[in-house]
Amino acid sequence: ATLVILFVAGRLHPKASAAQVGFHFELHAPGADRVELLGTFNNWKSGDIVLKGPDASGHWTATVELPEGRHEYIFLVDGERWVTDPRGATHRPDGFGRVNTVIRIYDNEGT
């Protein structure tokens, strides 16, 4: 299976299964106490994916298994500040005054 990631900011961590891809999320938030990841892949649920960090340079990270397809996400810093991924290539307003980052993951097997 050939996987194509149309997103320049994240890093792909291929796994044995082509149905799920480990995708690396990262946010530079040196003063934060907590950074969460909310998106279509976890039904925008707060507390579900908490990033690890910060490291010595203030980066928070998480690798999440995602199915192929289109996904939107945003970071929630300290439970009150919504942060669009500044490294994301594609963004979309969410209709609530925030801007989500869009990623697309495809499995090109058989094409």
C-alpha cells in the first residue's frame, strides 16, 4: 500500500496496517500547562487526546492513529484558548469564529 499525505506540517509514522496511519501533531506553546487535540477523529471531545510536553523548547506532541480520509482539528490550550495549527497547509473556518486545520490521508492501494 502506498500512503500519500497531503499535509506538510505533520510527520507520517507508518504502521503495519494501511487502514490506520500514525500522524504526528505538534504545537509550540512554551507557557502552557495543558494542550489538547480535538477533531473530527475524536468527535471534538475535550480530554480525549492530551499532548505530551512541554519539552525543553516548549513543544507539545502526540501521535494519533487516524483512518484514511479527511480530518479537521484544532488545539485547545489550558482549556480556554483555541489555537489553529500554524504549520498546517489547509485551513477552514468552523462557523463558530475559529479556524480548523484540514488534513487528508489516503491509501492508494490498487490505484
